[in-house]
Amino acid sequence: MAQNVKLLKNILPKMQNALVIPSLALRSVTSKSGSGVYASSDTLFKGAIFGRDSLEVAEDLMMIKPRLVVNILTTLASLQGQTHNKINEEEPGKIIHEYRNVIVDGKSIDDTSMSIFKSLSEKWGGNEKEMAYYGAIDPTPHFLRTLGRYCEMKGPKILESKISLRNGKITTMHDVAAQAVQWIMDKLDSSQTGLLEYKRANPHGILNQVWKDSDEFYVHEDKQLANHSAPIGSIEVQGITYDGLMAAAIFFPESAPKYIAAAKNLRDRTIELLWLKDRNYFALGTDFSPEGKLRIIKTRTANPAALLDTEFFNELPAEKRHNFIEALVEYIMSSDFVTDAGIRSRALSAAHLIEFWDYHGSYVSWPKETYDIAKGLRRQGLTKLAYQLENRLLNVYLKTREYPEFLYVDLLGRVLASSPSSHTHGELMLVDSTNNPERIQAWTVSAIIAIMNYQLKDRVIINEQAKQSAWQKSFEKKVLAKLPKVGLYLNPIALWARYPTYGYRLTKSK
């Protein structure tokens, strides 16, 4: 790791000639009018504000770009839902999923973006100027968590800031947080399972209203898709919601006992329903059969590992906490998930459940998810394991000079490249899938910037290792012994040798 730091310090000044250096990539997705960040600067999401994407960037860059974090929080607060509307799925207190405007930073959007805008507006109730859609369950608790992390770092002054809402009213960040936590409490009170669940209100709305929003992702082990006519609970949302409720307990001390109790009830109910003792791992989530019977979606995915970067296990007895952490880490760092690009979205052993290479499937790795897990490993004091995932992300960046939305990976875990060159290794692979990734995705940019900044801090790394408990050292050593190691390849020859170009072409049409 010390060698990584030295190599990074030597190479960063030379990266000015790179195709897109990190600072320029971040600038390309940052609003020039102070509206935070756009989801990408490529094609599909250019100029569009996404709640969860923005919050992910804010958490990644919390200590690096605090002013940008304030812009993100202020923008999302100003777009908070105020009324009930089934068409755009708006509800009082709910944080936006996607916002588009025909004017971005003072300029009219291009023809492609306008075509996307009109198509979405027809389905989701936009007008000739703007489209605000609220079809996602996770941005609201995620907003509270991010706001809480910012207040922990910078103090609570941001809660006093004035917020101008879409309807013209002026409120405060404190009141926005109050509405957000009330929305969560109301949803939990009305939930049959006790989990924070989603179910679209608009029949033309997004089917899976979580970050893995592809139609096929929530699938049972018998290949039956989850029942979307009833509520669905997803494991990672419960961890984010736990954190959001605990943050609200700090914002509103008079209601702290209520919010802490709700958080603990949610945690206990999640463990009761989704912890699979026989598999020593968490299930993906819950749904209901057409007859109304509760079902557990046991399919093995990377989603449970998102709990590592939360406070979900903090208040449990040490032995129980360690057992959950060990189970999550051992499995997510196993050959069922680990690739040269990072972590598979769905376990390799579950690849047969979907007949093609789906957007969030076993042959796809998302840098956003890989970095979330790396952050979780650091939070649990497992720094060397975090480095292994971060090395993979940096290597892919150094090889491609892009910040992809996701990457295709084959059966052997090799990274596939969509732009074959004269250096392509072997024949072009035909991939039975539909989606080409955006090339500069905001939350991939923020992950690369955060990793680079973190790995340059020698002292922080030394202090982390010094603070490891005997349990952390012993457990990390055990996992590392089984993990195929990947170094950080800053020498171009070594990088190309370790990461050959395996070209592919998509064969499935939308």
C-alpha cells in the first residue's frame, strides 16, 4: 500500500495528458448554476439531476468538495415533494428521483436530450419546461443520511439555511428534514412487513424503484420475477433507512427516542426476515405472491454488502455484529462475486436466472457498487480488502481513461471493452445484452477522485492499520489468503499485460 501511494504521487502530475483527467470529468458533470451534479455528461443522463446519484457523489466527495455537497443538498431540498400526484409519484416529504429541464446552465438542451425529455414527460407528467419524477424509494432516507454525515463533519449550521421550493415557498433545511423523516415514518407505519417498501403508483412509472431498477433484477431462484403489483422491500434500502432515522434523531432531539426505536425495529425486522441462517448471508428482499403471501427473494446478489457502509450493525452485541460482518465480507469477496473490475451485481452462481446479460446481472460490475463496498470495508476496519477493490477500479480507469456507468465482465471475471482496437486480445465477443454504459458517469467520477485522494494520505493509512483490533487483523488475513490479489498497475506495459483488451459487441436490441 505504501508503494501505491508513492506511485500515485509520481504519476498524478503526468495525467494532465490523459483523455479525461478526474478534475475535468468532475467539471463536466457539475452544474455551472449551482444545482449540484448531473448524472452523466455522456448521452442518456446529460443535464439530468438524479437524487440517488447526486447523494452518492456527495458522500464520496464529502471531505474533498464540501461546497459541492452543500449545493447538492440544497438542490435536492428545493425539489422535495409537496403534494400527492400519482402521475409523477410525488408525495409530501419525498426526495426527487429525476429532474430534467429544457434549459441547463442557461443553455437549451440538445436534440437527443430533448427527445428523452419529451418521452419521459409524456409518461411522468412533465410540462413544456420541466419534468420532476419521484419514483424511487431510497433518495429520501439517503438524503437524511448524507445531511447527517455533512452535519457531523461541518456542524448543524446548514439546517438553518433557507430553501426555495419549486412552488415558490421559502422553508429551511431543518423543515425539509422534518418532512423527509415524517414520510419515512408514515411508510413504515403502513408497511405489512415493517420494511421500507416500494410500489409504483403510475402504471408507466419505473417498475423497480431502487438503484438496481432494471425490470429483471428482482427475480426469485425459480426464475419467477418479483410481483410488482404488491410492495417490494430491498435489503440495501433498509440499511440506508436505518442511518437516515439515526440522523433524524440527532436533528430532532425531542423526537430522538421515537426515531431510534423505529431504526432498531427496522433493523431487527430486516434481520428476522432476510437473514438466511442456512446460507450465512442476507436475502435480496421481500415481495408478495399474487395471493398475498409474503415471500423472501433469496437470490444471491451484492446488495446485502451495502450494509457494511452503514451503522446497521453498530448497536448489536460484538459477537453478533462480527458474525454478520464476517458473513457478508467472506461471501462478497469470494469467487462468486469478485472480478478484475470489482464486484458482480448478481452472483455468478445465479447467472442462469436471466437468459441474457442483464443490466444489473451476473456479468456486470458497477464501479458505484464496488466503491460502496470498499467504503464499507474501510468502515469495518478492513483496509487491505478495501484496497483490493479500489485497485481494480483504478486499473480500469487507467486502462480506459473513462468513468463507465458499468462494465461487462465475462465468466472468468475479465473486463470487456466496448471499443476494440488493434490490441484486442482474441476474437470479438458477442454479448447478449441491450445496454451500452455511459462513459462519464458522475458517481464513477466521484469514486475515482475519492480513491485517489484517500490513497495519497500516507498517515491516514498508517493510522488505520494501527487501529485494527485483533479480530479485524485475523479476519482480514483469512479473507486475503483466499482472494486473488490485484496490484495497482501504473506502468502501462504492466497494466496492459494484466488487463488485455477483450472486445465485445451487443447482439440484443431493446
